[in-house]
Amino acid sequence: MKPVISIVGRPNVGKSTLFNRILGFKKAITEDTPGVTRDRNYGEFDYHGRDFILIDTGGFEPSKEDGFSPLIERQIWVSLNESDMAIFVLDGKEGILPEDRDVAKILRKWQKPVFYAINKVDSSKREADLIDFYEMGVEKFYPVSAVHGIGVDDLLEDIVVAAAGLENEPEESPDTAGKAVRIAIVGKPNTGKSSITNRMLGSERMIVSDVAGTTRDAIDSRIVYKEKEIVLIDTAGLRKKSKISMKVEEYSVSSAIKSIERANIVNLIIDGQEGAGHQEGSIAHLIISRGKGFCIVVNKWDLVAKTTKQDEYKRMIREKIPHGAFAPVIFVSAMTGKNIEKILEENFKVYEQLTRRISTADINRAFGEFFEKLSISFQQGKQVKIFYVSQAKASPPTFILFSNHPELIPEHYKRYLENSIRAKFGFAGAPIRLVFKKK
């Protein structure tokens, strides 16, 4: 298995910047607001031919009263328990603070390799001013500048040496080594996205809080379900632009959009008590336009079930999200755990449909039936014909239709063809693309 490294430290010392520097791309949120990386963020990198998993943790905040500190401290311990090594990041500009000593005290009990990185050291003069840090009783410090990359190689070289001393663990079994299905969980803030993910994972991989926006960055988790590998992408709540004030929240929106793009299947979480609204319709449009497999998950159903029937609720969803009528609807309760596994089961069914291919012979035979039921009338005085059809690709299923006047085919007839394809072949949860070309 790849050695796991956790980056820990108090807020605003540059943990996320160092995380991004090591990984080589901007994955974690990096802003000057303390406590911005509230949850853990996972990434992989290789150095000198050795592969590692890197974890960026939330800041250690023992004195704050914003409701996150006990949760984040627990998250750091969860992260450390998963890790083989840790990088403890200190601030070379601010010096040692009481919170740093508290973290150091915890790490001394941990009994695993810890690398003490003093960040924001971008000159030899500043490096000479670091003598005060040695009062912590540490044999070696690593002066670095995460922003400029100074000193990072020295840190990583010693990490590779330490990794060589770790016990070799068995590699991932062939049963789980195949291509993973990437599943995103999106929706407005406070709909229960993290709680649903926790139920799926069965561990405290995510911070769960009643404060909307707790999960600010996209967090990936790998699991194996019924011998199939899954990457779960839990995204920050997508918010209306009018509600976005901080740059951090703006990044979260773009991060959620990027998570949708990275996913194969996207689950849109709806608060059962609030119901679907305009914003859910917009998110659905985003999912469909990106060609992703699409499931609608109604959470908190235990609070609604006594007063509303599922068929009635589905009709309400179809009215609000008519363009997502092909998406299956799953009713769950993250609180009780009811039907949570049905999400993954339905996701696999949708993935099968998303990646499905129909032979050219079968699709043309079917289209012959469609044309018999409803032919294209004359358009602008011209006879419009569709000669033949082929499936160009899957994910999403894309069909090319060759016509003598593709520009004259009316929208209502395109919808008829898509609905006919679904009635004949299924494709539940999979967006369908129809591309009309001239022949």
C-alpha cells in the first residue's frame, strides 16, 4: 500500500499551500482566512519513484467557539490514525504560538515519523531567525516556502527515506484494482450530503455539522461496495450567486462544478421537507449538460413520509425538474440510514446504462419503427428524411442521425425520438445526445 502522510497544524500556516505544492495542482482551497480547510482533502503524488497519499487536514483550533473546533480536532485524529507519517507545519513569520505547542504535545505521543516544516521562510536571513523553534526539542526542522517551493525537495527526500523503513503492506487485490466508478454528491447547503456520505462510508471521513457550507472543498473517498470500487466525491453545497460573499465560497461553487465534471454519476440531494426548487433545476441542468449519469435523492424522507406519498412527491419533482424526468428518484433518510445502500445500487444501474452501446443494426431497426409511428412532416416546403443512425459513443450515449435537411428537424420531433429511444432501450438516468448531420 502507498504510505499515507497527514499535513497538520494550526490555521493559516500554509498547510493547503504546501499540500498543493507537493501535489502540483490547486486541489485544496487556499485563502488567507483562518480555518478555511475545514475538512480533510486527499491527493496522491510520487517522488523519486515512490508513490504517496497526502492528506490535508483542517486547522487545530483549541480556543475558538465557532462550533467546528472539537469536530476538526477529532478529524485530525481520524486522519492521523489512517497515516504512516505526518508533516507538522509551523509559521516562520509568526513564530511559535501556544496552539503549536499543543499540537506538538499530541504528536509526541503518536509514535510515528513527524516532519516539522517551518513555512513562509523565503530567504536565508529569515532562516537564521528560526532559532526560537528549537525550544520545542525537535532534532530537525525543514525551513520551506510553500508558495515558492523553496526547501520542499529536502523535506520530500527525507520522507522517501522514512518510507523505505516502513513495513511493506500487501498491494491492493486484483478484485478492487479495476476502474472505479466516480460518484458525486451535490445539492444546496444543509441537505445532508455529508451525512449521506458518512452512512455510505461507515466512518467519520467527513465533518458533519448543521451549519450550511461545512464541507467547503470537494472530498474524495475510495470504497469497495459489492466487489466494485467507487470513488465518492462529496461536494460543497452549490449556492445561488447572490448568496456568495466570500472568495472561499466562490471557490466552493467552482469546485463543486469541477467535481460534477470529474464524476461518472451525480446524485442531486434534495431536502425532503423543502422540496425541489429553481436552484435544483439549475443544478440538474448542469449535470445533464455535462453528460453525467443522474440520480435524484430525496433526503429526510422520514420527516415527510407520513404526510406525502412517494408517487405524489415524484410528480412534484418532475414539475420542478422536467428536463430530469429520466433520472431515478430514491427516497432516503441519512438520520436513520434507511435506503442509503439503494443509492449505490441505483448508481451502478445508471452507470450500466450510461456506458451501454446499441448495435447499428438494432438502432436502425428501432428507428424504422419510430418513423412508422410518427413521420417528419414537410418543413418549409421540403421533405425531410433521416436515412440512418449510429451510436457514436457512450458516456453519455450519443447517436448520430444522418439527414438531408438536419437544420429543419423540429425540436418536438427530436424530443419524440429521445423519448422513443428511452421507451425502447431504457437508458434510465443517462442523458441522451442526438447529433444531426447532413448527408
